[in-house]
Amino acid sequence: MPSVLPRRFLRPAALLTGAALSVSLAACASSQDGSTAPTPSASASTAVTVEAGVLGVRDPWVKAADEGMTAAFATLVNDSDTDITITGATTEVSPMELHEMAMADGKMVMRAKQGGVVIKAKSEYKLEPGGDHLMLMDLAKPVRAGDELAFTLSFADGRTQTFRAVAKPFTGAQESYAPGHGEPMPDMPTSHSPAP
């Protein structure tokens, strides 16, 4: 009796193995006929690239503000072998500009950054208070501490990348991202001027 059971299951197993082999051979033949079906490894690497984004974005945050202007900051990481240029940024709560802090006529001024922000290959670039930042202009609604905003970066090569940042209170660097921020601040004259 024990020898009858294995024979009963042997035939269906052989049929299933034959069917699986036929499907495998058909798949091989179709990939050899010039069609470009993606391989599992190609699909997996594409998914990883999409998840990773163009740049790594570490510690993103936004300065909380009730109205007017504010700014977003982060450390941008370029692990690729080529330089990457950010040409613009958008968010739902306001128009945006890429800004820098620079010396002009003996004063520290805030102005639009011409040519975009370039992150060199295999390097990091800090967007920080007192330095380059993503400027939110004319807020449509308050940005309260704890709010999470979505930002989309645009790159010179046409790609885009979205990241999220949490708002937090911040009073350092004596910058004012509010109407009238062109007024000189104590110990750090700051004005908004167009880039030369």
C-alpha cells in the first residue's frame, strides 16, 4: 500500500514540472526575439532609484511663521558621479525662490541665487540659516510648529524630487523671513535684493 501513494502523486508532480518548464522556455524565447521585457533585477533597481530620489535629503525642516515669508533647510547629499543642479522649488503654501546670503557693498544681503544650487558629485550641500536656503514667499496660510510641508525640487536635467519637512520654531542667525526683512538687523545687516 505505501508504494501506491507515491505513484499517485508522482504523475501530477511530473505534469506540473513539465508545465513550469514550458513556461520558462517560452519566457526565454520571447526575450531572445528582440522584445524588451524588463528583468526582475532591472525592475528592482528602478524601484530603488525612484525611492532614493535624485539627492539624499537629510534633516529637512522649515522655520515656523504666521505670515509673510519663511525658509526651508536641509542637508542635500549627492552620491552620484556627476554634479546636480537644483533650478527651482515649489510648495503648496507659497511661491518659492532659491536664496543665498552674500556680501554686497559691505553688507550681508539675502538674494535670489543665480544659476541654481549646485551639489558637487560625491558631496553634501547644506541649506541652513545664514546661508543658502529655500525661500517661501508670501505664505497663503500660517506654518505652525509641527506642520509637515511637501516640497518639490526641480533639477537642470528635467527631473524632480519631492520631500517632506516639519516646521519648527527658530530664532537663530538673526535672520528675518518676514515682510520688511530688508531692514538691517542688529549685528547682521540683512536685505533682500535681486541677484546681480
